[in-house]
Amino acid sequence: MKLLNPLRSAALFVLLCGAGAVHAVDYVSVGDSSAILYDAPSIKAKKMFVVNRYMPFEQVVTLNSWVKVRDRSGGLYWVEKRALSSKRYVFALPPLLNVYAEPDFGAAQLFKVRQQIALEHLESTGTGWIKVRHQDGEAGFVRSTDVWGG
């Protein structure tokens, strides 16, 4: 039986561990009243869609003045960086989403929001819950799996 070289074993271990590593996902939101999504990083490129303020996207690539983003369905587009905000928003996925007073299903329900309603992302708890704020100022917690952009 042939034994592996210790250096090769260590390299293989690092590769295998790295393959399962979770990479942080960066999200951005539209900050202007609307933004145009393009198929390439140029205002001369084909215009694909116009999206409303607060629309969250996964940030894929950043160039000088352009950001390549992924929407909830997996579509990839380019948007001008100036149209994006540093404030993060999430959209409710279920038809009706409960927002709780604490990060617990047993906590009091503060309010409900309809699907595709934007909520400001305030913080992640690290336990699968996100603290959010509604546009009227009320804040509470939602499950990260029940929103897009968080």
C-alpha cells in the first residue's frame, strides 16, 4: 500500500475543506427611483428592464461604474453603480409574511407584509433571522429564507 506524501495530504485536505466553504453573498439595492438593467456594462448596451427603487440584487462583479447583479430568478444584468444604494432592502417572498417582535416563531406578531414589499435590512442575527424595518418605521424580525436580498 502506497502512502501519500504528507505535503500532498495537507494540500488535498485544504482543497477538500475549501470546496465546502460558504462564501458571503453581497447584496445591493436600487437607491434611485428606478434603475435600468442592461445586458452589458455600457449605456449603449441593450436595455433589458427598468426596476423600481429598493429592488434587491445579489452583487456578482463590480467594475469602475458598473455592477453585474443577479436577480431572484437567477438572471444576470448590468446596472450603473450610481443607481445603487448602500442601504440594503429585502423583498417578502411568501404571499403574506409575518414580522415578529423577536427572532422566534413564538414571539408576538407585529405586522404582516404582502409579497414583493420592500423591508429595510437592519441586521442579520446569525441564527437564520433578519431584523427589518417597514417604510412606516416599525421594526421586527423575519426568517432569512422568507425574503430575497438578505
